[in-house]
Amino acid sequence: MTISQEVASGIESAVAVAPVVELEDVTKAFGTVQAVRGVTLSVAPGQVYGVLGPNGAGKTTLLRILLGLVRSDRGRVRVLGRAPADPVALRDIGALIESPAFVPHLSGRVNLRVLARARGLPATEVGRVLRIVDLENAADRRVTGYSLGMRQRLGVAAALLGDPSLLILDEPTNGLDPEGMAAMRTLIRDLSRVSTVLLSSHLLGEVQQVCDRVVVLDRGRVVAEDSVSALLAQSGSMRVAVWGRPLDVAETVLKSHPAWSGAIRTEDAEDPHLRLELDQDDIPALVRALVEAGVDVQEVRREHRSLEEAFFALTTDAGSGE
Ligand SMILES: Nc1ncnc2c1ncn2[C@@H]1O[C@H](COP(=O)(O)OP(=O)(O)OP(=O)(O)O)[C@@H](O)[C@H]1O
């Protein structure tokens, strides 16, 4: 490789990995309320990135900072390599923040046309985004007759006008029924093939299913920032269910071991077994101890904690230090 080729490929890879969103020590207070406290994170291109946290955690404030709707008090914010509200960056960002506002007595299509025209986009854009969100059949009906799910999809369609490379969606599944949620989830995954998606949610199951990476906020602070799988893996203990005979002996063995003394026998008479939390992956040691005590181990089942449990562990731990 010549030096110029090396430089070119270096530039290419630098561009390829340049974060879409970068926050460094970002803080925002509203009077005495510290909405966002020292948040640092980075969103890579093509990711579905979740901003997760309970009510009041600072999720919406964070998204509003990215869009330049709120100014941070401190810290560095870069969106698509530019400052928030930079017109060049804004042209390449689609956003759905809180409930989308549409003219209710106009059709979905006309609402989108108005928005497209205001942004100098061709009318063909409207057909394109309606197809993506699967609203073509309802496009000529008045928005007032739309279900909440349809309105949310219309909101996403509006955000998609101009084919942005970054989509910011605030609670996109909020208020939707399970069917609407599933449709939105599929849509978000589809969209992530062409755009980076940053979404906020307090619905952990949703985030677990749709996001590649998440930041967990609690009272404005980052309590975790990682891939969903890593967050689940590192979230401490896992739960294990043990079937063995005689179960009394198995119970005595486990209860006499300091790390496993929390084992409990299930109430289920039809399917008696023991359940316990393990601090680390010490299933082999547990099986060995049981076998050495003469227990026939029939089954040991590992139950992964959900992101929900991991999340509550994180936010509870964070709160206990205050
Ligand atoms: N414009 C504002 N003026 C005063 N306080 C605000 C303002 N915006 C947000 N806050 C406060 O900042 C904190 C974080 O609010 P934010 O809306 O960002 O949280 P959230 O995680 O999006 O919560 P939710 O899930 O309830 O929407 C809250 O205590 C909220 O009351």
C-alpha cells in the first residue's frame, strides 16, 4: 500500500466509525432540578440505541438537547459531527418527540405533503414514507379517525421525510397496544438498516428486543452504558432452578453452603425443585457438591434475568448511595 493509499484508507475507516452522536459530560438543570448530570455516551452508525430510564430520568431532556431544543449548561454535544441545531445536521435528522402534532381534519397524506413542502421536499417523498410505515391504505383518511398506533406511524413517517441518516424517537411505543408495539418494533428494526435510530423508552422489554446498545439513566445520571447482551451478562447474579433426588438432601447441601444458602424449595407439589441465585457461573461446583452428597441431579436450569431485572438492580443500586 502506498502512503497515500494508507492515508486514504485511514480516513475512510475514521469516517466509517465516526459516532453519529457524541455527548461528553453533558449537564442540564431546570432551576433546582438536575435533569441531566454529566452524561457521556456515543452512538455508532447503524445502531438502534436505547435511552432507558424511569419517569423523570432525563430521557426527553437528553433528546431535546441533541435537537437543539434545549441548551445544555455544560459539556460537549456533537450530532452528525456538528453542534446541535446546526442547520446542516438538522436536515439529516428526523425526530418524533412526544405526541406528533397533525391537523386532525386533514388526511395523513395531506399532513405529510404540507410538511414536505415546507421543507422543500418533492411530493414523491410522501408516497415513499407512507409505504415504509405501511399507512398507504389509510393515507387519505382524516387523521382524526386514526388509532394511536396509526398516529405514531404517521409521526415516524413525518420523521422519515428527507431520508435522514439519524432518527430520534421519544417513546415511540408509548400508549400502543401489543399489536401496535410489535408493528413499531418491526418498523424500527427495518429503519435501522438505513438509519441510525436513537430511541427513548421506559419499557424495558421493548428495548431489550429492539436495541443493540443502551444507556440507562437514573435521575439524570448514567448508571450503565453498554450493549444489551453485555448489560444482561454483567448484571450480577443469575437465577438457577435445580431438580434432584432426594430433594431434602439437595436442599440441606445447598443451604449449608454460604454462597447458596438462599436456596428455596418451590411450593409447587407437582414439580418440586429448588431455586437460588448464583453470584457467578458456579453451576459445575454446585452440581459436584450435590453429587458428592449422593443426590441424583436430574436437571439444572439457568434462567437469564431480563433487562427489566438488570435495570431495576442498576437503578436501585444507584439510588442506595444517595
Ligand atoms: N422545561 C422544563 N422545566 C422544568 N423542569 C423540567 C423541564 N423539562 C424537564 N424537567 C424536569 O427534568 C427532569 C427530567 O425530565 P425528562 O422529561 O427529561 O425525563 P424523562 O426521563 O423523559 O421522563 P418521562 O419518561 O416521564 O418523560 C424531570 O424532573 C422534569 O420534571
